[in-house]
Amino acid sequence: MLLACLATLSVHLLSLTRQLGSDEGGFAMVARHWRDGGPFLYGPQWVDRPPGLIALFDVAQRLGPYGVRLTAALLAVALVAALASAAGAIGGRPAAKWAAWTGFAFGSSVLLQAQRLNGELAAAVFVTVSIAALLRAVRVSTDRTQTVLLATLAGATATVAVLMKQNFVDAFVFAAVLLTMGVATRTNRLTYPPRKVLMIATAFTSGVVIPGAVTLAWATGHGGVDALAYATFGFRADASAVMASWSWNAPLHRFGLLALLACASGLLVLFLHLGWSHRRRLRHLDPLPWAVAATAAVEALGVLAGENFWPHYLMALIPMVALAAGLSVHRRVPGSRWTRRLIVVAAATTALVSPVAAVIAATGSSEAYTTGRWVAASARPGDTLVVPFTHANVINASGLSPGYPYAWSLPARTLDSHLTLLTRTLTGSVAPTWVVRWDPAHTWGLDPDDRVDAALRTHYRAVAVVCGHTVWLHDGVNRPLATIPPLSTCGVGAQ
């Protein structure tokens, strides 16, 4: 287990960089300004994520210029350790070892974008900690106080997982199925004594209340509980309706890529192998296989229900796949030989591919980072920046304050569908200083009447083209422009 943790840390440390991806740079930007005050849950910015994730990015940025990626590394190590603890509670050291290496294989895979800090990685860690604590409370602990503490920890971390990514209810499903089936069937009552299960359920519920109450108390001072509920849950329904009315070409293309990455990383192959190998175990009323199967189904549903099919969605599958893999390597378990082989292949793939990808990324640059730093070099304190619909990491790289609350395309398409607010912002008395036009004017079919471009032509002037993207400066504002960076510093791709 220790070796797997060290391998995870080593691979992740190779990806330490200031050049953050679109989402992680955007969340870092939101976290940097969420105390500035404003009309939204997170001050001047609106984002459809729960506050736990933004708080995590706030903490990460306090660790220094590489704090975001360093936090991702520490979380990945915690994921591996928690997987070992969960599997070890049932299957002992061999199960712990294999679960840990499965965690390394997928928690460090660049194919799943595991090197980045995102809600899926953070939530998967807390889900796994919750499940590990619950299994140890049920199957290992013989001390009443220790059992209560473990169950309380399980409930608290189950809630924190939802506060990192709102669809990660995995730990609740696992606990509900495990404990309910444990006491509902006579054959399992020796392993799941009703009194102990009741005590664990009570303590688990108490643990749930603690972070939940803190979050609700925070929300009352930041837009209200209704704003929190809409940002984390209500928005998804509105956004799904918007997505359904647009072309599915891009999501379906990403779905194909998602399936390819799932196979290439070994995650999908191992998932299907474990499901097939253990299909007969569900004929019996053993609570653990049922809990694993139900939770895995919820995780798979979460990947598909996201509708955008980004690669990091696949990280939702890690807790159950790794736990099941660790418990399936014993020779008496059906398919154990292939389970071990698939884990070795997946770990070897990560050990080869992820370091190479990290070195390539470290020796290059990115359009978003280079463009953001050029704006930073040309700007003055108090300047603001808008990058319409996309690449909030440009704003983060610039260090400027955002001038428009919807930094991602889906919130803009859903909450400012006619771009009334954006147009009013660009033409208003407190218009943003800088605008970077990243995508073509009619991406996603937005702005068919060219209102944004008309506002730019009327109130701004194009002052530079950086990495192929036009940078606009507000009329009446003069800034000494930095030297345009050569295209060689822009890297490959738009990240």
C-alpha cells in the first residue's frame, strides 16, 4: 500500500504546473473572488457547483503557485490509502494491496484527467473514506466508542462528497443497502447485529448533519438556501432542457471519446469483467455484493447523466471498481486471475503514459495560460476581463477580476440565453476593461444577431491577436501593451 501511495504521489508531482485546465482554472478564479461580494452565491460569479468544491480551491490556492495541482496530488494519495483501508477491512492485506494499486492505476491516469483538481477526484476521495469508515465500523471495530466515531466519520464524509460534486451520493447508497440488507435478513444478523447496526445508523446520521448544517448556515449569508439549492440541483434540470434543444453532435462525439478513454485506461474493461465475474453473487442475500453493485450502478448512471461526457466523469467509477477489484483477487473468487492481470495492465499503462504526458505538458505551454499572462502584463490594477462563454482559466491566468458572472457556456446559454446581460455589461458604465474573443461568434448558435460583436465594435477596439485570439480593449482606456508572444509559446490545443 505504501508503495502505491508513493507511486501515486510521484506521478502527480510530475504534473505540478500553473497552467491549469479550463475547469480547474475557472474554479480557482471563482474561489479567488468569492469573498469580493456580489449578487450570487459566490459573490460576483455564478457556477453550478456546491460550496465544498470552491472552498477546496480556496484552500488549494493558499498552498502557493502550484497549490491546485499539489492538492490534486494529495487527494489522489488519500484516495489510494482509503481504498486500501476499505478493501483491507474485508479482505485483509492482499485485498488492500490490490485495491491500492487499482487506485493508483485510475487515480493517476492522465487518460481520465486525474492529474487535474476537479470535483470528481475530490468527491471520490470522500466517498471512499466514508465507505472505508463504515466497513470498519461494521466489520472490524469491537469497541463501542470507536464504532460510533467511525460511523460519524462515515456520515460526515458522505455529505462532504456531495458538497464536492452534487451527484456523488454513492456513500449514502452503499450505507443504505449494506445496513438495510444486513438487518433485514436473518442469515446476516451475526455479521450485522441489529443493535450495532442501529447504533451505526444513528451515528452516521449525526455525521451527516454536521457539514450539512454548516453549509446551510453559510448559505444564509451568501444568497440564501434557495440559491444554494438552485446552483447545485435546480440548475441541472434547466440546463438539461437547454442541451436537449441544441445539437447533440458535440456531446455524442465526446461520448465516443469517453468510451475510448475508458477502454484505453482499463477502467471499463475491469468494470465489465468484475460485473460479469460476480453476477451470480447477487442471487444470494449477501449485503456487501449488493451494496457494491447498487453503488456501482449509481456511479455509472452519474457518468451518463452528466450529458457532457467529459473524461474526468469516469473518476466516479473508481471507488467501487477498486474496492471490488481488491476483494476479487483471491484464488477462490471467480475470475481472480484475470482480475489480477487487468489491474497490472491498467497500473502499467498509467505508469508509462501519465509521466510521459506530464513531461510533455511541462515542457510546453498553453493558449489559455499564454493569453492570460499577456493580458496580465498589459493590464493595470483594477482592470477586469471577460472571456465570453469559455476558458475561464484565461481569467485565472491573468489575475484580473471577472467582468461577467457566467464564465462557462452552459450557464450563459441557460441563464442569459439572449445575452442581454452580457451585452448590457459590455455597453454599461462599468464595462470590463478587456475582452478576449476566444470562440467564433456563433459557437453553440449563440448571438444570432451579432449583438456581442456590435457592442465590441462600438465600445472596444482590437489591440492584439494573442495565440490566434483577438484581444479587445475598452475605448478611452490606454494601456502599454506587452510584446506579443510567439506562437511557439502557445502550445498545442486550447487548454
